[in-house]
Amino acid sequence: MSREPAPDPGGGLAASPVRYRLDLAYDGTDFSGWARQPGLRTVQGVLEDTLATIWRVPVALTVAGRTDAGVHADAQVAHVDLPAEVEPHPGLVGRLARMLPPDVRVRAVTAASEGFDARFSALRRHYVYRVSTAPWGPEPLRARDTLRWPRPLDPEAMNAAGRGLLGEHDFAAFCRPRPGATTIRELQALDWEPAAGETEVLVARLSADAFCHSMVRSIVGALLAVGEGRRPVGWPAQLLAARERSSEVTVAAARGLRLTGIDYPGDAELADRAAATRRRRGEPTGQPPLP
């Protein structure tokens, strides 16, 4: 944690902001996604407003991965830079539990290691997607995080199709474009398996260095088409050659998707990882990271 002094307008030295890491979880059903949007209820908006009330300073969170409306998170990570004189109280997590709505929880607020950046220091993100093929649909307690699929699915065909997407590719066919953003990603793991102890529920587990906008749900939508026999096993991999968003891919519903983990390197490698990620994505290294 760095508190190196910096010049202040009065000519003296003022302590630099101190970075803190937040570990959090949320049920995305009633949120319009992570990112703050005017007039809408978002995870970022709720958290920033609550923290600003506690700390009495403006709060701007940078998150590891922005989630879309309706997408959940078991293990989201964010960071915030606070003035040196504002130091989180040891009882902050308990206070947040009382002040925040029940669909968002902050599990920990800790001083970040030197060089840590919640977004750019991350090595990979892990997601899970749940689908119920039971005639009655998801069980009531899982209805908010499980997609109901009315037709049988072949997980072996879905796994075979998924293997064709592994590795580093331009996933433009599976992403909603954002100006100036690259769609090159490395998909490191993708597999479907039955959910342990549940009847007729399939779980997809996906890991990548990063995911572009709607990439996970688009991949799941393509694999569901393969699983029910509407598309051949090789079809999802063939889409990679399109290099632009494919209208043939149906984006799976948000409710089945959860961010389940984010991996970071050791403390000594955090700053180098952040710099390398910015270079790869074309982000200016001398500016604050984008949310």
C-alpha cells in the first residue's frame, strides 16, 4: 500500500490517495447491470452512493468485470482510491450489511497491494451458466439463477462444439461491439456437466483472460442450439471467421449467468500484469483505468 506524498496546491505535500480492494456478491435480477446509469438501479450506483454516505467523500469504483442487467456475481472484485485521511473502519463490512439492500453484499474491504488494479491486474475470469431441462423448470429457490430450457440437450455435443472455441481468437461474432475495444480473447476452459445433486440441470463453466460484452451468453446460446440438434457441432467455431457480430447467434438469457471467480497474480506481478493488459487492449497507460 503506497502513501507517498504528493505536492498540494498550497505548495506543501499532500498524501496520495490510498487504494482499497472490495470483494462483493450480488443477485443481479433487479439491477440494470453493474455500471451506473441515470435513472436506473445498478450495482455500482447502489454501492457508490452507500459508501459515499459512510465516508463523506465522492466514491468511484473500478470493477474487475462489468456485468449486464440480470447477471449475478458470487465473487466480484472492485477497487476504490480514497483520500489518505479516509480510512475504512474495522466494522465497515457489518455497517454495509445493515445499510445495503439484501441483493448486494460486501464481504471484505482491504488495503490493496502495491500495483493492484481490479480490472487490469486480473489474469482470468470464471463464469457459470445454469440450464434446467426438467419439464417443471428450475426449482423455486433456483428460479432466479437458472434458465428453463423446454427441449432436451446433448451435453456431449455441446462439449465437442465448445472445444472448437478454446484458445485465443477474435470473438467478434459473439460480442456486442464497443467503439475502440478489441474482441480478441483467450478462452481457457469451457465444459458442460450435470449439476451435482440436482435433477435435469446442466452447468457450463467458462474461463478466459477476459470476456467482451455478451460473449459468455452468446457462446452459451450457440451451444444450446447445438445441444438441441438445430446446429452442427462445428458451427460455433465456424462463426469465428466472421470477424463481426453474427445475427445467427441467440444471446442466452441473463438469469442463468454468474461470475464465480477472478484470478490475480502474486503481489510482485500485479503492476506488470496491469501494464501488459492495458497495452494489449490499447488503453492509455498514463490514464486512470476505465470502469
